[in-house]
Amino acid sequence: MFTETEAVAALETNAWSMFSQFGRVDPGRLIDSPTRLVLETDVPKPPYNTVFRFHDEGDRSLDAQVDELIARFERRVCTPAWLVHPTTPSGVRDSLARRGWVCAETMPGMIHTLEDLAPVPETPPDIEVVEAGVGHGAAWLDLVSTRYGLEEDDSPYLRRVFDKFIGTGVRVWIASHEGVPVSKVGIHVSGDVAGIYGVATTDRGRGRGLASLLTNIALHATADAGLRASVLHSTPMAHSMYRRLGYRDVATFELWARPNEVHL
């Protein structure tokens, strides 16, 4: 069993490990230190310009530290975001609010310790599910672009990220209908935990339980790999689905941004 402290640590460290990958492929850029994890890329949409980890460096005020990071984003054309994670200093919210930022979304951090997994539901007869490899980058990118409203100019960079990390602690399952990708789920492994990321379903695939099906497949793959738990950061809309699958709430994560710029 995970203690609450261990569960929070698993949620935080898995997210940091996952999103740091985007800063390790050119032209992504990464500030990575014990007190900071800041992703900067040329993709202007979130979450590709985000403060993911922030701890107090203790040598100047929190306001000054927050200002330094916000200034980095404001020098560029992008939509920045700030992940307030459970161990973020409490004063950061006030500091962001004084600069006009708002809490755009709350995300329940959840954990599943893989006991008593239900069988994977049957795949609908007109749906094909495959585990993605390097050759599935275009299908993955199609679903990512639909989810985040990305542009064609963002594609080469994101394909390089996919091709570099798929199969190296990253696994993705894609569901297609009549050859058209309609849903995906990915996992990212760090330590003995796998995080669920990138759950997306197009309008064509909605109402068929595909997100639940693919998450079930990912849960069983996590258990089969001998890992201790699955973690995820849910949107409010998907929260009840994850509860039905056996996840429990651990802590709340908040995504802060400038008003009316970020909608998950």
C-alpha cells in the first residue's frame, strides 16, 4: 500500500518525469533543478510552456522568484501555464493572483494500486486497438493535435518527441474506427509507477466507452509489468470514470494561467 505521502510523491515525480521529455528534444528547452522544472518550447499552446515544479529557493521573496519565471514566458509568444502541485509553497497562489493569473482548472490527482482489476472489456467489433510503435507517430500526432488545437508547424517537433521516447518507458494504445484514429491513452513509467497521460477521444469515437477501454488496457499492462501503481491527473469531466475504474483521490493539482487562455 502507498501512504498518502508516497502517493503524492508518485503523482508529482511521475508528472515531472513525463513532461521533462518534451524539453529534451530540440527545440524544446528545460530548466531542471531540485527547485524548478520549467518547460519551454516553440509550440505556443499549453501545456508546452509550463512551470511544472516550483519550490522556494529561500534566497529572495516568492514574488521575485515567480516574477523571474513569468518574465521568461512574457518575452516570447506563447500561452504559459503554472502547475501548482501539492508541495508547491502556499504563497505561490497569492503571488500568481497578484499578477492577474487565475486557477484555470483543478485536477484531482488519483492512484490505483492495481488490486482486483476487472477484466478488460471486449473491444467493439468495428474498433481496432493497437499498441503504438514508431510507425504510429502520425496517428498519435493526429489525436494530440485534435486535443490541443495544434498547428501543422508544431508537427515535426512533436513527432521527434514521440519517436524518441515511445517504447522507452512510454507506451501508447490507439483505437481506430474504419482506419481512422479516434482515441488514445498513454502511460509513462518512472520508478515503480506508471502515469496515465494523453487520454483523448475525437467526436467520431465518443459515446463508445473507448477511453475507459484503453485505460483498462493500460492498467492491466501496468500490473503485468510488475509495477506498484497507476497514477493520473484527472480532468473534472473524467473523474467519475476513473473512480469507476478503481482510482482513488489523493491530492488536488491546479493549473494556473492568464484569464481565458487555458481550457482543458
